[in-house]
Amino acid sequence: MILPAEKELRAVLARFAQARLDHDVRPTGYTSRLLEDTTYTLCVMTGARTAEQALRTADALLDRYAGRSAVSVEDETLAA
């Protein structure tokens, strides 16, 4: 699996969280589609089949990113 860049993963997680909140507070067709789209993107990015699996994988990836030491510019560019 190609690892997503940390910045991109965090951005998709933020969009997913906002879509989930918006849909839970005031469900509409628009919020439903937005939640489906962000869930799909998160699943593709993490190689998961469900939102729950994608969130667990994203957490593990963020832990992995937090644990790394010095990262070269090449590594960051290739991770995207």
C-alpha cells in the first residue's frame, strides 16, 4: 500500500469528522452524500473497506508518523 502523506490524511480525517457531525446534527441529502464521499476517500486512502477500519488504520498511520524521527524532503514528497 502506498502511504498517504500525513498532511493529506489529516485533511481527509477533518473533512470526515465535519461531514459526520453535520449529518448527525441535521441530516439532509447533501450531508448524506458528503459523508459518503469523505468516507469513500478515507477508505481508499487507507486501503480499508469500512469507515471503522479506515479510522483504525488512520490512527495507526498517525501513530507511525508521530514516531518517526528526522524525515527528508524526498520522503515527504514521495509519500504523497
